[in-house]
Amino acid sequence: MAFQSSAQNYTETRLNLGDLVYLSPYSTYLMRSESDCPDAGIVKGSVLAIDRSLTPAHGQLIVAEYDGELPLRRLLLNPVPALQALDADETVTLLDVSQTLPVWGVVAYAHH
């Protein structure tokens, strides 16, 4: 005769990221941060959920298509469109207003 474990009443279901946040399987990509961005709350190695279906807004963190790379930047729309680096010097690169914004996706979540 087998005895039941006393811990059986305390089992929990596995943690599922999809239950905590909405991630579209069609437009969301996961990336790891390659650098620290303390002002944005991102540390090196953070997992970033990038949603390509979100409309970018002023001040949001985005992944930009810039110089053949996909850097993490803050999108500035006012007074003129620009990309702000998230490093210590926070370099601002002005964008041509006649071009479409170089947004590959919007950072929806960051997990450290």
C-alpha cells in the first residue's frame, strides 16, 4: 500500500510568463540587453519583450533600425523626432522629419 506525500497539498503550478503579461506570438520578440541602462531600469542581460505591433510614443524605449544595427534607444518626438542613447552621455541623434521613424519595435516589458 502506497502512502501519499504530505507535500502533495502544497504543489503549485509552474510560473508562465504568458499568464503575467500579454505577449502576442505574432508580433513579440525576446531579446537580451547587451548593456546597462540604469535610467531606464535595464541591466546587462535583462530579457526585453519587444512588440512590433505597438505604436511608438514620445519617451518610450524602442529598438531602432539605425546604421544597419538594432540599438536600444529612447524615442523623442517633441519638439523634433530624435533618438536618445541610453548610455551615460545620452547622445541625441536628430531624425529627418520627412522620413518614416526607424522603429523596429517598442519595448513592452523588461525582466532582470
